[in-house]
Amino acid sequence: MSTFLTRLISPTGLLYIYVIFTSMTQGIYLAGEIDSPPAFSLTWRLGFLWIVGWWLLTDSRKRGVAWVYDIGMFLYIAWPLIMPYYLLKTRRVKGLLPIFAFIGIYIAGMAIGMALYLLLVPSTG
């Protein structure tokens, strides 16, 4: 059981959990045609960058990859380019698996959030 908890609270586990819950919430807002509150938009972006930065720092230490001094700003500006590059550089073709897993989890979370909204909120009309 402790191995499961260790993996769950690892940066990778928290990243996937965070993406699932935030994309579900975004799906709910999207299905309801509701603007998300500014606090949610700010929180999910900052939280995402923090977890991605934590994951990147942990993983790069394991693999001996050096990074630029201000990785936070670098991630903020170019994370959609940096992360696939890093995964492909360190894992070669196996790096595609986490990329596709991330995309799949994001889309699935969004779809689940939209489905929950459409199933649970009574329609007017």
C-alpha cells in the first residue's frame, strides 16, 4: 500500500490527478456555456505550471539533465514545446507514451465534465 501512495503523491501522479480534475471542471464550464471564474483560471494555470516544474526538476535530476537558471519563466513561456522535446530527448520513442497519455487524460476529463453537466443539470426549455 505504501508503494501505491508513494506513486500517487509523486509529481507524475499529482500531475495526472490535477489534469483530470481541472479538465473535468473546464468541461463543466464549457458544457454549461459559463465563463470560468478568474480565480479558477489563475489557480489552474499556476498549479499546472508548479506541478510540471516539480515533475521536470525531479525527472531531470534522475536523468542527469541540466536546465536553464530560470526554469519557471522558461516553462511559463514555452511548456508545450519544452515538455515533448524533453520527453523525446530523454526517452526516445517511449517519450510518446506520456505525451499521448497526457492528451488522452485531458480530453477524457473534459468529456467526463461535459457529460456530468449534461446529465445532472436539468435542461430548460
